[in-house]
Amino acid sequence: MISGLWFIAVGSAAALTHLAVFALLHQRLVPGAWPEAVNAVAFLVAFLVSFAGHRLLSFKDAGTTLRQSFARFAFTASLGFVANELVFSSLLHIFNVPALPALLVALTLAAGQTFVLSRFWAFSR
């Protein structure tokens, strides 16, 4: 129960980090860049927030080493990012949804997949 609450808190912090970095880069620092490329950079920043928070809070009783958890979580997060990028790009280019709402939907859909793989594999107990 507590790990689920921490997962939501850490996931929310990582999602907000992802959104903030995306918005900053997309609208201010590199306007005109491909949204999918900006999304990838934002993902990398949010990944660090997510891993640290999940390792220290959500799954602090993990039965894996730090190296194992990092490698597994990197794989898990990468799968989540692929799902994120597919949804994001589809919403942008097929349905003409603006970038920030499209990213919010993509992040939300990828979160469930990330939780299941994190809980039962990346940070297995």
C-alpha cells in the first residue's frame, strides 16, 4: 500500500519533470525542433528523477542490487518510452492534438506499464 502511494508520488514528480523539461525546450530553448526529439530529451531527465525516487522510496526494500535495478529499470522505462512516443506521435500527427496535451495522454498511458514491470521485475522483492 505504501509503496503504491510512493509510486504515484514519484511517478507524478517524474511526469511533471518530463512535462516541464518538454515545455521549456519545445517552447523556449529550441522552438521548431521535432517534438519527438524534445520528448526523448525530457524523458532522459525524468528517467533520473524516476529511478532515484523509485529506488529510494517506492521500492526501497528491493531484493536487487543497485546495478540490477538500474539496468532493469532502464529497460522497463525504455519500453514505457516507446509506448509514450508511439502514442505521442500518433496524437500529434494523426489526430492533430497539440503537443502538451498529447504528451500528457502519452505519459498517463505509459505509467501503468511502467508500474507493473517495476513492481514485479525491475525492483523485485
